[in-house]
Amino acid sequence: MKTLLRHLVVMAAAAAAVILFGWLRGEWDPMHRWNRAFGDVAFILIALTMALGPIVALLPRASVLLPWRRELGIYSGVAATVHTLIVFIGWFALDLWRLSGFAFHPALQRYVLAEHGLGLANWIGAFALIPAIGLVLISNDRAFAFFGPRTWKWLQSAASAIWILVVLHAGYFIAMHFQHFHRPDPPPNPVTWFLVGLTLFVQVLRWCAIYVVWRRGLTGRKKGPTVALDAREAETA
């Protein structure tokens, strides 16, 4: 029952956020309006997913929030998939060459590179989406029982790499792609600074958590080795 409730809450919040971001960009082209709305929601959900672990490391009493990571990750992957489909169909017309930043040159009768950063950013996003979908598929109790706790947790650790790829992908479109000197200025993005601030917040939070965990470990080691610690070190040697 609790799992179903978490699904419903995250799903409703994600849907409301998509509608809000679409409304904030009412003057944008519909394709960009909705692809960015879904992309922003996917970004926010994965940011929250990455923030929960560090929050619990800093505030152990917040451990009641940890179960929400599963649903946040699932609907981040769903929103990212919708974002990708809108872009691939509506912007690039299912053309992998255009997705990669190429354009057909009539005089040369071949594709030439036209957008120097677009293709790289798109493929970074694609490389983030593929493992994200994999994590969505194994984010359930049946997969947990099949893989076992240790393997399942190791697979889920791919979320850190996905987060880095997502930040690079989003950063390009927020700060670079629409700044071409030969194009008119695009409509203002109302959530740019919110996403930038959220990214910095999550990263600082993660660094603080790493420091705190390191300090706790250092304090524990200063108390002297224990039999359990010696045995664990022997197993990993």
C-alpha cells in the first residue's frame, strides 16, 4: 500500500510539474515547449534521487525518505523517455544524422556537420537514457530478489554516472546551444537558474556527505582496529 501511495504521489507531482513548465513556456514552439517540460521534470526527479542518499548521510533521522528514491528514479526515467521521443520525432524527424548535428547539403549531395555541439550533447543524453531505462526495469522487488541485495545495489550505483551525463546534457542546452550569434535570441527560459541552483545544491550536498562519512570512518579507525574490521579487510585483500 505504501509503495502504491508513493507511486501515485510522485506521478501526480511529476504531471503537475510538466503542466506548470509547459504553461511557463506558453510562447515557445509547442515541440520545444513540451520536450523541455518533460526534460526539466526528469532532471528534477533524478536530482532529488541523488540528493536523498547524502541527506540521510548528513541527517540519519531522515532515513524514512530513502524508500522514495525508487519511485523518483522510475518516473525520472519515464519523463526522460517521453522527452527523448518528442525530440527525436518532432525535432529530428527520426533522422539519426540530424540528431547527430548533421544537415543535408544540396550542392554536395551529402550530409555535413552543421551543429558542432548538438550531436555530442544528444548522444550524451542517449547514453544516459539507456542505463536509466535499465534501472527503471529493475526498480522492483522481483528484480531485487532475482539479483540479490549486493548485485542489485551495485547495478543501482549506475545512477551516479547517469547523473553526471544528465548534467552535461542539460548544461549544453541551457548555456550553449541557443546562443548562436547568427540567430535571434530565443524566448527566455524561466527555469534556467532554478535548474542551475538545484545542480549546485545536489553536488555540494554530495560532497558534504562524502566528507562527513569520511570523518566518521576516520573517527572509528582512531578508536583502534576491531576483530570485525580486521576480518573484513582480510576478505577484501
